[in-house]
Amino acid sequence: MDEKAILTCMEIITNTGSAKSSYIEAIHEAKKGGFEQAAAKMEEGDQFYAAAHEVHTSMIQKEAAGEKTEFSLILMHAEDQMASTEMAKVLATEVIDVYKKLLQK
């Protein structure tokens, strides 16, 4: 895998890591009753995830156009981080909803 491809994977990993951190921070805010702050953190996470998704989509489009992507451990890690970040968002959304119900009685 060439240096450009490695940097592309690192961009995905970095953005998904930032997104996951934002989603976790959103849960922490909701736990304290800060639902506006939680919503802002979820939006921040969505922006990081969108940046990762854009890079990932670009890789897929290049491969579809005939530019082969070399498989590597770092690419597999980037893909795994995208999937786990997607699940982190789903779980954060559900946990925040539970906190809203518990704390807004």
C-alpha cells in the first residue's frame, strides 16, 4: 500500500475516532441532563463521520472506476472503525433517549 493510500486510511480512522468520541461525550452530557449539549455533540460526531464517509466513498468510486485498492491491515482497520462508529451513533441515540425519559419526568 502506497503512502497516499495509508494517509487516506488514517484520515478515515482519525475522523471516525473523533466521531466516536463526540458520541460518547453526547452520552455524558445527556447523563447530566444537558440535552442541548448532547445534541450539539451528536451533530459534531455526525460531521466527523460525514468527513470519514466522504473519503471512504471516494476510495470506492476510484475502485469502481478501475483503480485497484490494495488490501491491507490498515484498510481493514479503517473499515472496522467506520462500522463500529456507526453502531456507536445508534447506541448513543438510544441511550440519550433513555436519559431524556428518566430525567425529564
